[in-house]
Amino acid sequence: MKAVLCEKFGTPKDLVVKDIDPPGPPAPGELQVNLKVRGIAFSDLVRMAGNYQDTREPPYVVGGDGSGVVTAVGDEVAGFTTGDQVVAPGGCVEIVNVPASAVTKLPDGIDLEAAAAFGNNYLTALHGLKLARLQSGETLLVHGAAGGVGLAAVDLGKMMGARVIATASSDAKLEVVKEFGADEIINYSDGFRDQVKELTGGLGADVIYDPVGGDIFDESMRCIAPYGRILIVGFTSGRAALAKTNHLLVKDASVIGYSVGTLQQRRPELAREYADTLMDYLVKGRIKPHISHRFTMDEIVDAYQVISDRQVIGKVLIL
């Protein structure tokens, strides 16, 4: 079967597409899934460069969640049967054996592309906004709002009743973000602090969702409202910023770091609750994941290049 492997730390050009042996029958508690659609993300680039927070070492299969069809059910598994369409972890590979606890069955009417496009992005956004205790009527400032996790935060923030101010690096990206319901949009190429302060009557944003870091975080510290919360989602800028504690003290503000990986490892029941909630939102049309690009596994270098070049709005899928 075909798989995309990171065999050494480096860049997407170092990735290898090759045939590997398929897994054997699923063990007790596992499902075997034939993945049809796979999602990739900016965090994959950080991991393959050897700079991610986890300790995964090459060789490994790149990518994250995907969607496909159950082809075999291991012993001690209830609630699944062959032919079920599911969301499952696995990455850029054709067949995978995974714990049934990590798999979500798709309801009727949800296609495989939509399922693969919303998974980790929306889970990241929902987990963060819950940690920040976002309330209806508060102002949510979302940076990198055209990216996968950013666009998910805009979508969920509006659904939760917040006033959403969204920033991105180009006017073209911001037009799509506006379609997702953002109340205000800002091209942050020339800064954003003054505009945020003006839009909030001088108070600043109650919750700031920051997957960018670096200079964006530094400027965010200057437009956070009293009792505000900043969510550390990632560092697409390439630099992890340092919080000035005197600013936090003066504003009675909080900085919250988190990761979905830790949620899934340490609080699997809560991760499952959030996944079920998001699936319900998807079925009811309350969230609408946006697919930016589609590639095949043989085009994996091009797929990661559009992410690296900041050309993506929403999610990149590997078919």
C-alpha cells in the first residue's frame, strides 16, 4: 500500500512516497480503516523539521486525521461494522489499524471530504475557546483567521455568540473570513492594535486566539481587555513569544497554552465529548469547514508547499 514517510528530519522535499506492507488483522479493541481522504496541516511542517513539541522520531507517516471506510473489526469492539464510514487518525497512508476509541462513525449525509476537513482544526478551536471561557457578547480576536484553526475559531466563535474581529495577511483571505461571519476584518500586515482598540471603544479584546506567535503575540499584549485571555495555539511565525508578566498583572489578564494532543492523551473522555459535539454541529450545518486545496499523495510536496507559502484558506486534503 502507498504511504508518505518522513524518513529524516528536513523539509517536504525530503518526504518519501513509497509502497509499504499493509497492516495485519486489527488487534482486540482496534478497527482497520481504508482511508480515502487525509488532512495535513502547518504543524506537520514543524514536526518534520524536528521542532515540534512531541518526541516522534523518523521514520513516521506524515499527516493527521482522515476519513474512510471500516474494512475489519477487531475483537472486543462494539458499535462498528465493516462498511461504516468514519473519521480516524492515521495520516497519509491507505490502510491503518487504530484503536476504536479514536474513531468516530459518520452519520448519514456527511461526505468523507467534509469529515476529514473539520476534525483537528475544529477540535483545536473548540478546546481553546472552552478553556478561555468565551461568553456570548464578548469580543474574540482571531489571528491567522484564514488558516485551518483560525477559520474554525471564527466559525465557532460566531456560533457561541461572540463579536469576532479577524486578522489575516491579505485582503483576499479576509474576504473568505468575512463570509464565515467575522464581524470585523483587519489586514495585520501594518499592525492591528489601534484598530482593535478603536473597534472596542478603547477596551481591547476579551479573548485573543493566536496561532501565529512572534510579533503578533507581542502586539496582542497591547490590545487585550481587562480580565482578557490569550490562547497560545501555535507559532506559524516561527518564533515563540515571551509574555511580559507586568502587562498581565496590570490587565488582570491570562495566557493559556494548550494542545489537542495532551487533551486526547490525558482527558480522552473530554476529547470524545468535544468530537461528538462537533459532529452534531456538522450534521446540523452549524459549522462549515472550508476546503482550500486537494492533492494526491504523489503530489505531497506541492501540498505542503502551498501551506508553507501561506496560500491556504481552511484545509488542505490529500486524496
